[in-house]
Amino acid sequence: MNWRAIWAIYKFEMARTGRTLGQSIVSPVISTVLYFVVFGSAIGSRITEVDGVSYGSFIVPGLIMLSVLTQSIANASFGIYFPRFVGTIFEILSAPVSFLEIVLGYVGAAATKSLIVGTIILATAGFFVPLNIAHPFWMALFLVLTAITFSLFGFIIGIWADNFEKLQIIPLLVITPLVFLGGSFYSISMLPPFWQTVSLFNPVVYLISGFRWSFFEVADVSLGVSLGMITFFLVACMTIVWWIFKTGYRLKT
């Protein structure tokens, strides 16, 4: 394992965050705080509790997951797309660096950035509502697994996209609606039976449910199912990335 190569890629990507601090860190945190203020104040005054948890506290895991998902995809997709756009990807591919080391560098940096955002939002939420994390280990595990998985997914999008418009299509038209309809601001048990069943086909429901359970021990689906879903998605993304480097899909042309 060429740790120096991994560190070089990782360090370069993290340095880019420092140059775009407002866009990478400050902007998503401010946006999430606005979500929290608006939803917590406007809706929280009408819905006092959900499953025995105050509404202001109930939406915190959903807001954190919303930011981690979107930032993981955005950071990883742009991180690999830009070298393809300017042509520097060929220098990386011709270097004595394996595909695993390339992925570890780019995905590791993207996951780290999203985890920083998620941690800041978690700390910020504590100023608005009382938070009690019932299971810190499971909370950290879900956060890390989600960041890595969706960074891999963003990496795939960054390779698939051949222009900046395509880079935004899936995050805007697919991921964001799935997150908003995945129980970020409500429990799916509040929906009519038919829509509860429909919601179970949304994979984001399982991520938010498991993450929320680690805070309040309330969930829409069991912890085991949530872990199984995120593990399945992680393995699927890893398999696709392996296939991309094996075939050279959109990398060698």
C-alpha cells in the first residue's frame, strides 16, 4: 500500500477545502441552521412531540444526515470530476498508484469534509435544543458509514458525468427529494398506511431511522435492517468503483 500517494491525494483535496472554506463548510452549516430555525420554530410550535421526543430535537438527526449525504456526494463528485475536466487524471493514472489508493485518497477526503460539517451541525444544534445521544458508538458508526458510502456514490457520479450539468442532476433531482421524503422532518408512522409502505422503498429512510435511533431509541425500522441497508449500498458502490477502474470507463478516454 502506497501510503504516501494516498496522503498526497488526501492532503491536496483537504487543502482545496481551506481555499473554499465558505462554500465547503460555512455555507452548508448556515443552510442547515436556517432549516432548523424555520422547521423547528414554525412546525415545532404546532407539533410538540414525535414518538415522545420534542420536535426540535427530533429533526436534528435528519438535518445532520441531510448535510452529510449532500456534502459527501458534492465533495467526492467534484473532487474526481475536476481532474478529468482539466486532464490531470491521466498523470494520476500513469503514476505507480493503484485504483484502491486513488479511491482512498479522494473518498477519504470527501468523507472527512462531510464528517466535519456533520460534527459542526451537531454541536450547533446543542445551542437550540437539548440533545442526549443514547448510543454514541452507533451514532458515530452510522455517521462514518454514511459519509464513506455516499462519498463513493459521489465518486461514481463524478466519473459518470461529462459536464457540470450532469454533475448536479442526480444530487438535485434524486438524492435531495429522497432525503426530504425519507423522514428527515417527520416519522413515517405519521403517514397513511399506503404511504408508509411506499416510504419503505426509499433507502434514505433506513439511514435516517438508524441514525435517529442512536439518539432517542426511536426508529421507523429496526436497527438491524438499517445497518443491512447501508452495508448493502456500501458494497454496491465499492463493486461499481472496482468495475470502473477495471474497465477504464470514462477514465481512459
